[in-house]
Amino acid sequence: MFKRVISHQGFWKSVVVLSLVYAIIMYVIQWGLAGRWSEFFSAKAVVLLIFIFGSFLVGFLVTYGKFWRKLKEQDYKK
């Protein structure tokens, strides 16, 4: 089922879009909590990589759940 879900048309596009949306939302929230532009933009590369990886992981998991449910519903209709 895993290969079927990740090879479904539109899966990776949805992962990228949801990852970007999540990253932007978290970026704005984190900037608001930091309060200062200079402190916020002086983040180390490791922190930025963790931030990007976390955004991708959330986007992937949400999209996987969405497409898995869609394919399961199609299987039950048959």
C-alpha cells in the first residue's frame, strides 16, 4: 500500500505544497515568539535543517494519510 500511495498522481506535489504552508506558518509563529529580527535570522544551519526536515515530515505524513484514505475508500467501493 505504501508504494501505491507514494506513486499516486499528485502525491508529491501535495507534499511540497503542504510542507511549504506548514513551514511558512511555523516561521511566522516562531518569528512572533522571538520578537526580534536580528535574533531570529541569526539561526544556525542545524536549526534551519531541522526546521526544513520537520516541515517536510509533517507535509509527508498529512498527505500520506489523505491519499491512503482516498485509496481505501476506492477499494471499498469496488
